[in-house]
Amino acid sequence: MSDSGIELAGRRIVVTGGRGFLGRYVCDACTRRGADVVALGSSDFDLTEQSEVRRLYRELEPSVVVHLAAACGGIGANVENPARFLYENALMGLALLEEGRKAGLEKLVLISTTCSYPKDAPLPLHEDSIWSGKPVGATGPYGMAKRLLHEACETYGRQYGLPCAVLVPANLYGPGDHFEEEKSHVIPAIIRRYVEAQDQGIEEVSNWGTGTPTREFLHASDAAEAIALAVERDVPCVPINLGTGVETSIAELTAMIAEAVGYEGEVVWDTSKPDGQPRRYLDVSRAEELLGFKARTDLARGLRETVDWYRAEKAS
């Protein structure tokens, strides 16, 4: 590796979770830069088995690993599997680091989660506050596993000279997202609801809570661009938030989706349902400083693109 980072052209990059939603965007971003990209799914190697991870390095001989694969799910899955999610996520990351350093890996890029932040961290969420308290709630054990890997990446760099980058993306969305009821997050869930309401002539759509909580949304293509930059660039091994820095209320989000769908019925709020955390958005100054990254996709445009993709998929 040169002082300025890694030249991707011709290099073998393995993307764990490379066939998932974000993984496909990351593979495309690295391929555009001339890399030889291998997208891995869970059926290729069991990353919780160290012997399997050793086989991965022996057979694929990657220069760089982008670690996207995770044992995770919705709130229900996190409530049911706290120990499994902590164990499997910690184990996958640790095995990739240990076997990677023995195989002469040039770099590992870890994709972490905003679940690693403590509940009461000050807003906007700055990377320096990650260790200011314990990650709590249903996703706390998953967040703690990722926090352990933040530390592991830093110590492997310090002891073995293995360069690592640690990235913490905001809520992702975009074409190719998961729209199945049991898997979908907030944007695809609302899009599905509005498209179905319009298609069936339903005059009223009910949403959970009050609509006042805020979140931050990042298009998956922007996240993938930031990840490719983190592969290329020589960056310190510190957590780097990836986002827009824009706080959007759930009420604003639903109005934008209704407009993108063309739904003109009434929107009502079921205040008997929980709101979740009141506010959440990221300080994104470190990504601009270290990666030269700034999100480019305007939320309204990204939502229209996602709605169009979903409609085309439904029709096919």
C-alpha cells in the first residue's frame, strides 16, 4: 500500500454480504474502479467458523475485505436472539481479522451500525460519543458486538499493522431494498403501504405514532461510494459516520412518499402505537474531512426512484 492508499484496479476485493441490498451497490462501486470483486453470500462460507474463514482467504486470496455480512433483523428478531446476534457478529469480524492478518490482507473495511451509539448520546451523533454509554434496547447486543469490532480493528492495526476502516451508515434506502413485510424497514414499509392503498383505492392510510420522531436517510448508492472511498484511501482507524446530516421527521417522510406515489387520500396517525426514539441524526463532518465524501442524492429524488423501482418489480 502506498501512503496515499490503495489502487483498486486489478485488486481482488471480497465483499461479505455482497449479494444483499447494500452489498450489490458496493460491488458495483468497486467494479467501476476496476477491482476484481467477489460477492459472498451466506451459502459460500460460514463466517462464524474460523476454519471456513481460513478457507476463504486460502481460496480467494483477497487484497481487501469489505465486511458487510451481519446477523441481524427487525426489533422482534433482536428481542428473540440477543445472545446469538452478539456472538455471531463478534465472531465473524474477529475471525476475518485474525485469519486476514495471517494471510497478509492489505485492508479490512468494517461496516458498523448506528445501534452502537448509546441511547442518550448528544445530537447530532458524533463518533466520539460512541463509548459514552452502553448501547441499549433490543438492538443493544448487536451494537455491542460491532463496538467490540471497532476496538478489534484498531488493535489489529496497532499490533499487526493491518489497516482497517470503520464506517457507521445512517438508515439506508433505495432501489433493491427489502419490501417483504417481515424484513422491511421504515421507507420500504411506508412505500408498500401507500402503493397498495393507491392501487386498491383505499382513502385513508394509518401510520404508527405521532409522526414527530426524526431520522436520517442515506441512499445506498451514496453509502457504497463512501465505502469505495474508504477502501481506496489511507484513513485512520476511527469510526466514520456516513449520512446526509439532514434530520427528517417521519411525518415529512410520509408526505414525501405519498407525493412520490401520487397518493391523495387521507393520512392518519395511530398515537396508541409507539414512536420509538424521538430524534436521531448524524454529524457527518468526519466523512467529509477523511474521505472527501458528501451524499449527493436528495431524499425526494431518491424516494421517487425507489417508488418507481418497486412498482416496476411488482409489475414484473
